[in-house]
Amino acid sequence: MLSDEQYLRYAAQIATATVGEHGQQALARAQVTVVGLGGLGCAAAHYLAGAGIGRLTLLDADVVQLSNLQRQTLYSTADVGHAKADCAAKRLAAVNPTISLQAMQQRVTAANVCQLLSGSDLVLDCTDNLASRYLINDQCYALGIPLLSAAAEGMNGQLLCLHPQHAHGCYQCLYPSGVQQSAACERVGVVGAVVGMMGTLQALQAVKVLTGTEVEWGKLFLFDGLNLSWQSLNLPRSVQCPRCGGNDGN
Amino acid sequence: MEINVNGRPLTAVADLSLQQLLQQQGVNGKAIAVAINDDVVHREQWPTLTLQPGDRVTLVTVVAGG
């Protein structure tokens, strides 16, 4: 049962056919982990907290820098030098004090990733480097947790929705070990609204997944912010993939 | 034959493999994923996949920023 306050707080989304009362209860029961609290994670976590995700875990090892404020919308100038995880949790607790927030100033490593992601119903990869992305993909597949992975650079965004129980490819199939990442955001640049939009889309997909709405798993969505155009690509399994290859691979 | 690479028309010789196309275009294969007609083609298939007239080739830059 939803409380009177919950009815009021979430009235706008309860009114939608996608969420409704049952969907709202499902969101309240959900445990979601957001890895990375940069441009993607700020946008995603803000909408997820607002939407009433019952338990939200926030992971980031970094502190807020002045150059983050152009796109990382949970932080203010006074937060510079403070841990992103703590600042984000404080801001989100102000947005929605009725949810449970766990903030950890941690980077995912091979040693801790299993512990950090265990128990999640859904993981959002909002990190900024390939090494973390491989670790998160591997662990989500090992634990059977659906993964919403997004990335942005320049005017371009990518969104990949992965479900270990479905027969499509994984992150490692798309970008096998040995691929080269272009420079990090601050060198190659990124427009704040582009990365914010990709994070927002992660939150949108998360709400759909958690409320039992059908999602197109195994598709790579490409956003061109210059021309406002989208392309979607099918990602089959690679038989050579060390993580998910084998059955149904090609 | 006529193909399309990232939305631009391109005239290519017959029996061209995907690997040969990437070499001709000077593409760094380590920094991209490739799709043909909206299906990602894994890199172990690049040398043996022969392009067909009308194929739409999409070169996807590795993007990992966030």
C-alpha cells in the first residue's frame, strides 16, 4: 500500500499507464546501483531518487572539481573539493527524504565489484573509462543483473541495455578488450546537455525495467546531438566473447 | 557497387571485404565497432564478410566518457 504522502509525491507518474500504482510499489521495492556520479550519474540518480526508487546506492571515488559543474547537476560551487558520493547523497536526500540512500566513496575494482553490485535489481554504468565498464559488465553477467550502460563524448551519446538472461551480446562483445578509448571528457570535451540526456535515458529505461515495461534489450542506441538523430543497432553475441559467448553466439 | 558508409554514398569494388573497406578508408579498427544494415559485426568476421551492393555500413566510435 502506498501512503498518502507517496500518492501525492508520485501523483504525476502514478497517473501514467507505464507506472501506475503497482509500478510505484515496484519502484519502492527496488534496489538500484549507480556506478559513477559524473554527468551521466548525476542526471540518472536525480530522476531515480525523484521517482522513488526504494534503495539507491551511489558509487564514486572522486571529489567535485570546478570543471565538473558545467554538466554534473547535483553539485554546487561550494561542493568543490568534497566527495561526489557524499554531495550527491545529500542533494538527493533533500529531493526525496523518503528513500534509502547509500553513498560510497569507492572506485570499482576486481576485488570489490562483486560485493558492491550484489543484491542490486539493476545497475547503471555511468563511469568514464573502459576498465570500469568491463568490470561492471563482467560482474553483472556473473550475478545475472540487468545493466543499463551509457556513455557520451562531444555531441554523441550511446546507450546499451543488457540483460544476462537474454541471448544478445554484452559490452565485451561490442567493444572487445584491446579497443582504444578516446581521451577522457575533459580532453575530448562533452556538451553538458548531451551527457545529461544520456543519463536521463538511463533513468527512463530503469523505470521501465523496474515497472515491468518491455525494453529493447541488446540494442545499441546512438544519439547524434548535432543533427538530433538516433540510430539503433542490434548487438548479437560473439562466440569469441569470454564473458557471454557460446550459446546463440555468431 | 554502391554502398553507404555513415550516411554517405560510396562506390566500392565488387567482392570487397569489410576489413578491406576499413583499410581503404584509413579507419583505426581498434577504435570502432562496425554494423552492417544495423547489425553489429564482430571483428573476427571483418576479414571474411563480403560487402553487398546497397549495404549500409555504420562505424561506431568507442565512447566511454560519462
